[in-house]
Amino acid sequence: MTKTRRKTGLVLVIALIVAIWLAVMVWISMQPARTDGSLGVDDQTNDGAAALTSVLSDHGIAVHPAQSMTQLRSELQRNPDATVLFHDKYQAMATASYERLSELAELVPADQRVFAGVTATQQLDLIDGVYETRTLGFIDNLEADQSCRLPAAQEAGSIGAVRQGVVIDDDAHGCFAVVDESTGQADPAYAFAQSPEGSIIFADWRMLSNAGLYDNGTATLALWSLGQSDTVIWFQPDFQFDPDTDGQLSPVQLPDWARMGIVWAVIVTGIWLLYRGRRTGPVIVEPLPAEVPAAETTVGRGRMYAKTHQRYHALVTLQQASLARLARLLRLGAQASSDAILNETAVQLNASRPELQQLYTPPTSELSTQQLVAWANQLQDLEHQVRDRVSAPTKESS
């Protein structure tokens, strides 16, 4: 095997490893996060739902979290009869478009929906029979009376720690009613209800939290409602649920797989550039294959300085070139110092040494274009004077 083939094989192996690793990372990033916070499936704090998901698991009911329409659709394709718990944790459904909510309503059948808290948009587009969500004072205990027709509520008997209720129409059914006579509202608000299509509503999402689960019969009510199938999809949509309507995504609105793909594309590109740099080696300065006249080089350098407004560097270059020409005119040699050149120039022209020194000292302040041109003319005039002086015949030669 030749050296070239070994290098090619090594590159292919590295590329294959990076590609596999990238695919694994993208797949991991596409999985729904088992987040913490309110009704987080792994959160063991008061607002989390680890207790409820643990109870469901003990009864053989799998809980699959989802945060986007893609994840929800994928879970429903695998488990078409799954119960879907809706919790608008990030207010994504509250601000979503009508088209997105209509798509969600078509995706999930009404009798498979369970709502943990109800927003105004959910009332309009996802639930029939509910026309108001009412905030209540802290209700320590509520019992299911004889008018309750829901078997789950009758089995639970009583619940507690309720802070919200829903007002329903005649076609829906509700249990655990609260009538607040102080507000003058005669319609009762129900802590637990069922729409005419079979959707189940927990008016207060805290009923399903770790803190509310053990209040009286709340655990029985939750298990009865969510145990209709062997799978529960825990749907808490995030900002990916309904992107900006103008179609322009900010970096944080990109899907997880896209953000991870961008990061890994940058990493792979950096590795490839490093490999190319090591393979090519350091930069080697070589003479040009053809001679370039000095005039062309000077003109090109001048244009570069003019384009970038580097007047300071242009003047320094002119001063150094002028000193080199003076050294040749005065026959001082290429190794002569600037002090020696200026001293000899002052002697030849009978000029002031400090004035010459000032002429060949780089400026300390910013130069204008007019100042640069005037300075360059002074340098040129000085060179003409020296050339005229050294080329003029002396008395001995005449």
C-alpha cells in the first residue's frame, strides 16, 4: 500500500467516525427533553409531576414527553390510541396561530385529550363546552355531590387544594363545583369536567403536581383519567410549536437537531482545516518565476496604501526610500546609518541638521492627504538639491 493510499484511508476512517458521531448526537438532540419545572415528568419538587408519572409507571402505563408537533406526531404514529396530556407550560399554545391549533385538533382525537389547566385559545380551538376559566380562592376540600355524573370523580370522592375552575355549558359535565356568591356569579365553576366529545379537563394544573396529588382523591382522579390507554403522551409545547409567522427563525427557535448540526458542522470544518494545514505545511517564501519591474511593485504598493488610507505607512516608506537614494548619491554605502546620511547631507547643503532630522522623523499625529503630498514634495526637493550639489563641477576639476 502506497503512502498516498494510507493517507486517503486514514482520512476516510476519520470522516466516517465523525459522521457516525454526528448522527448519534443529532439523534440524541431530537429526543424530547425530560424537563423539570411545572409538571416536569422528572421533577420531584412540589410543582413537578414525578409522583404521578411514577404511579402511572407502576400501573404499566408508559409516559412519553413531547415538546413539538413533530415529536407529538411521531408518538401518535407509534401509539395511535395514546392519551395526550396538554399542559401549556411555556404559553406556546396561548400565542399560537389558528392554523397551528387547528392542525393540533385534527392530530389528536377529542376523546384522547386531557387538559392540565385551560387557556383561552384552548377553549376556542381545542375544547367544546367550556367558555370560561375562573380563578378561585384556595379551596381546601371539595366533594363530588349527587349531581356529578363522571365515574372518575365519583370514585375519587373528594379533592383539595384547588385554585381554578371552569365554567361549562349544558352539554358538558362537571364535578366538584364551586359557587362564589361574593362575586355575584351564579354559574358554578368546576374543578374537574368533561366536554361533550370526551375531553377531560383538570381546571387547575396543580392538581396533577406532586403537592396536589395526595390531597384526598386527586390521585384516583388522575389515574382514572390518564389510565385510559397504556401510553400517555406528556405534551408541553415549547417555542418550536409555532415559529414566527414571517418565516425567519432566530437561533433559539431552530430545532434541536438543526442547532446541533450547525455546531458539529463547525467542529468538523475546523478539524478538516487543521488537517489541511498540517498536510500542506508552513508557508514557504520562494522567488517569483518571472521578474517584476520595481516600478510595478511600487505602484501596486502605493495603490494598496491609498485604498486602505494608510498615509502614515506610506510616508515612512517614502522616508526610508529617500534615505537610501541619498546614501547612493553621497556614496556612503548601503550600510550607512540614517544619522550619517543626514550629517553628510547637512554638510553638502550647508543646511540645519535639526530641520533635516524633523523631515525624516515619522509623524506623531494623523496625516491628511494634503500633508502627505506636501511632505513627499519636500523629500523630493531635498533629493534634487543633493543631486545638483554632488553633480556640480568643483574648482579643482575646472
